[in-house]
Amino acid sequence: MLHIIYRASDSEKPNVRPKYYSKLLCLKSLLLALKKVDGYTFTLYYDGQGGQELTEELSKNGVHSKVVRISLKSNSGSFWYAYQESLKLPDNDWVYFVEDDYIHLNIAIEKFLECIRLIPKADYITLYDHPVRYATDYHLGLDIPHRINKIYISDSHHWRTQESTCMTFAAKVATLKEDRPIFEKYVKNVAVPKDRELFKRLQGLVGYEDNSPFRLLIGPMPSLSTHCHLPWLAPLVDWEGVARKIKL
């Protein structure tokens, strides 16, 4: 069973958004992708006031969703709240944590489930191919390479080892339970999630071996979603064109 845990809030950063972005557009894109699959649950955790347009969209699409309102005013706080709730789910189920500023292709969830089925080595999966993976001059430091960099193939897509990703990712519940101490360190006890450090430690990359479970994070090539944060849109996809089709 797949569980979608969707985190939204009333905060916004308009200066980093592409012109076509909206929270409603991002939710619509995921709902379109979910129409291609069966057997999932959807929980919306809304941090703050408002969000009626999101709950109305869920209802309009016939999604049997649970809406949980919280008032933490914190990215780390809302994730930690949702994360703890996810640990109550069956161990063999998968959880996809989604932030409210991601656009998904309509094939994204279909291919994600294909990845789970055909690449069982993957402990963590992202659907976002972050352009930093290909940067040679990133001012916050280049990726720490895996000891074995590898490309995997499912039936219809390529997947590659990833150094890290943002807080939109998927994992099996049993894995999340086992890795709780690391999430506590890099999410619970900080104001903003230290996502890059989190995934370096989870994977035991060079310099991050201590107390690591040596997990594997993989992501798609080309990307199946994008973080709507300039200048970090996923490469090789016309996201404005994708957005235009969603609005129709």
C-alpha cells in the first residue's frame, strides 16, 4: 500500500517561484498522476490558516483524503509531526512525503511504483532529478560520490544513485522506523531540515559513515517531478508546458 503524506502551509516565497507556479497547480499535478494508480491513501497536513482551495480540489477529484490541521509554523516541525504519524503504518507499506511546491508529471507515480517493484535495492526514492547533481561549480559544495555510482533500469525508466534530495521523498515504513535517530538529528532538532546532510548520513557517504545504516537513495533520469524553486528546476523537461496542460 502507498500512503501519500502531503505537507502544505500558508507560507510562501514568491521571489523564487516560476511565473506559472501555484500551490493549487502542484496539488493538481499529483492528483493527475494518482489517477493512473489504485490502492493509496492521502493525508494532507496543513500548517497554518487557509488551504481551502486544496481541500476543495481533493474533494472535487473524489480523493478519499484525511485533512489534519496543525499550527507549528515550521518546516521541520510539520515534517516531524507527519513523520511520527507515518511510523504507525504497516511496516511493508511505502510512504511518499510530498511538499506543496512540487509539480509532478502525470506518469510520475506509475513509474515510482514500477521502481519499487523492480529495483528492490532502493531504500529511499526521489522523483526529482536535482540539477545540482550535474553542477561542477556549486557554491555549497560538490556531491560526495557513492562508492559505487550506478544506473538502474526499470521497465520504462532510468534511475541513478543520488547523493541527496529535498524533503519530498519515499521510503518503506520499516526503513523510516529504523532510521528514526538520524531523522531526529537532522530534522527534529533543527529549525529547517538539513536534508542534504540527512541523506549523506543515511547512505554513509565518505565522511558520514559513523552510525550510518548505509541506505541507497535513487532518483529518475529524466526527472518525474520538480521543486518549483528557481534556479533549481529539474533539467530536460518543459515544466511551463507541463503546467499549462494541467491548467486546462
